Amino acid sequence: MTIKTTFALALTASLGLAACDGTTNKATPERLEQLRTQGIDADTRAKDQARFDATIARANSIADVNAAFGQSAVDNPANAALPQLLQNTLDRNTDIGRAAQNINRADAERLNAIFGYLPQVSATASRTFVRSRVISSDNAVFQLGTAKYGVTTFGATVTQPLVNVSRIFAIRTATTARTIAEVQYIAAVQKALFDTVDTYLAAAASRMRMQEYQTRGASLGRQAQTELGLTDSGLSSDSARRALLSEQGQVQSDYALEAANYAQLLGRLSHLTGTAISGVGTATAPGGIAGTEGRTSVAQAIAAAEQNNPEILAIAMSVVEADLARKGAMAADFGPVIDAFASIEREYRGGSRFGGGSRTQEMMAGVKITIPIFNAGGNGLRTLDANVDLRTAVLDYHATKRELETRIAMTLERMKQLSSASGQLSQAYRAAQGNVQAERDLVASGQSNDLVLAARQRLASQLQAQAEVQRVEYLRAWTELQYLTGALNANALR
């Protein structure tokens, strides 16, 4: 090869590489600016929308998904009841539906793994046109010149794995993955139920705070009007009325912020349940939950979680799955494979370089043994990656278990503090109620006035609302403990 030829080849290769690099850099500033300002091309969007409409309208299994999840949110009256919302969650929550489809996928993957050990049957047919020309030969037989003819070939092949340990482990791995998908479905159900209950209770607490803000704001407004009359008669100063108006403005601001939070919680609850919710009812606690943190130790709760929490069960089974995958990789890297095979091929030739056509049939049957020695597939060793995957799965198990233990301990401590706070607020409320009654007696005897009584009543109302909110927060913590220990179900708060 001359220097000029070598240079030409190098130049051609460089130009080819430059062209390949250019094809991967089409996101030019002008194109990106057009996407930002004009969006996707209208014709492209129309075609994609038409394909989407055709796909979504198919009368197959997609229709079942559309029927269950494709409808608009179900209307629900105000003060929605929690039991009905929990049922709606089971029926319409998309995370639960996705987990169910994951079970279908795991079933399909297990079936495909089983197919790997069943007979492999294939048939072929081909039609080829041959133009043969002898350029030079010292063999007189090959000096016939040229030939043009067609070749038709029909064939069939059957291969039956006899010994293939890696495929056996693939079946076991797929079976374990199917069980993991089932456990993850249970985890998705419990997670959706917990999110629904927790959001409902948070909305109920927000509703209580809003009601208390309304009551306190109305009381402050009435007292400010009374102060205005007293100021006009010289019995009070204008600063007292301004202080009341300032406090009323603060309460109204708090109410607006709480109303925004309430709307956000209702939106999340609507998403979880597939139900258009305009309000929630009063939260009621199941009997006998008070003092749960005193009857349940952290160790007991953790032991229950290890037995019943589906997330822990799924991550533990993932370790088993990773170990089976590692064994399957070792078998693929080093294990012998024995296959039985049989094939038949029939060929029809319209001619040949020797002048005449032919019709032939070949049948073969036998046993093939393949022994991987080193890098048999040209992809290195799968075992190396599988070892890392197994260690990662074990690490994930310990991380999940540690997180669960921490959450359980924190939840029990939270319940303890909420129980204490609720008791203290109840005592404070009873004391405030006593002060209200005492002040009412003083007003009746002419020793006090309605302004002082109204302040006493506002404090009592505020403490009552805070005590109710604390009870709801305790119920939220109790629900989280049930969820963490795997004991939460649709009947949890019925």
C-alpha cells in the first residue's frame, strides 16, 4: 500500500468520524429556541395524537384499564366519609393499579423463563438468485463458463435443552421475582391506604383550625365594635380597639393560610382516591388506641414489622433473587450446556456451474455439548456483575431495615409526646372553662363586663381546638405505626 493510498484512507476515515459526530449534535441553539417558543411541530403532534387515540380505543385489555382508571373523578359530597374514601382508593388508586400490572409483567417474565427450557422450533424459507461466472481455472470441469439459476430452500430446526443450569436458575429467579411483585402489590395497597388516611386526618385537623380561626375572628370583630362604642362614650381608648383589630387581622391571615393548606390537602386526597372531594368530615378514633405507646415497646414493634411489613419482606426477597441471579450467572459462565437438535433442509436448484439443476434433502440429528472455558460469549464474566448486585441487595436490605427501625422508634416517641401534650391541653381547657364560668358569674353580679368574658371564651375555644387537633395528630401517629408494622388495612378506622 502506497503512502498516497494510506493518506487517502486516513482522510476518508477522519471525514467519516466527523460526519458521525455531527449526526449526534443536532440540538442546535436555533432548534432549541424554536422548541421553547413554538413547541412541537403541529403536524407531528396531530399524527401522534391520532396514533394515541387509536391505541387507547382498542377493545382489548386496555379497555379494562380505561374502565377502571380512565374516567373522571367521581363526585363526592362535602364531609366525605373515610370508609368510602378508603374503598375508592382500593378501586381507583393508580399506584395500586400499577402494582397489579407489575404482577402481570412478572408472570409474563416467568413464562418466558420457562420457555427457555422448552423445545426451540423454527422454520426457514429462502429464494436466492445466483449468477456464477468462472474467471479462470485449470480444471476442465469448471471451464463451462457462466450459469444463472434460482435456489429455493426450505428448512426446519428443533433444539431441546437437556442440561442448562443457567436457565433453571432463570426460572427460579423469575418465580422469586413474581412473589416479590405480589408482596410489592400488598405494599402499594398499604401505602395508598396510609396516605389516604393520613391526608384525610391532616385535612380534618386543618378544618378544625379553620373553624377556630373563624370563631376567634368573629369574637374579635364583635369586641372591636363594642370598644368603638365605649371609645365614643369616653369609657375606653382607641388604642384598645386598634389592638383588637390588629389581632383580628392576624387571625384572618392565619385563616387564609390554613384555607390554602386545606385546599391542597383536599387536592391530594382527590388524587389518591380518584374522587372529587370538596370537604372532609369529623375524624373519629377507634376505641382502645389510647396509650398504645405504653403497651408497645420499640422492640415489639420492630419484631412485628420484620414479620409483617411488606416493604421489608420484598427487600429481603430481593436478596434471594440477587443470589439466584448470581448462581445463574456462574452457571452461564462456567457450566456445560447439552442440547439435542434435529434439522431438515430441502433445496431446489434451477441450475449450476456444471450445467444441470438439482433437488436435495438433508436431515441431521444429534447432541451438542458446549463447555465455556473463558469469555465464551465475548462479554466477559457475568458473575462479576452479579456479585456486586448481590452485595448491593444486602446493603439495600440493611438500609431499609434501619430506616424502618428509626421510623418506628420516632413514631412511638411522637405518640408519647402527643399523648402528654393532649393531656396538658385538656387540663388547660378545663381550667379555661372554669375561668369562663367564673367570669360569667362576675358579669351577672355586675363585677365584670362582656369584654373580659369574651377574651376568656376565646382562650377556652382556642385551647379546645388545639386539644382536638392534638387528638387527631395522635391518631395520625397511631395510623403510621400500624402502617410501619404491617397491620394497616381498609378497616383500620371503621
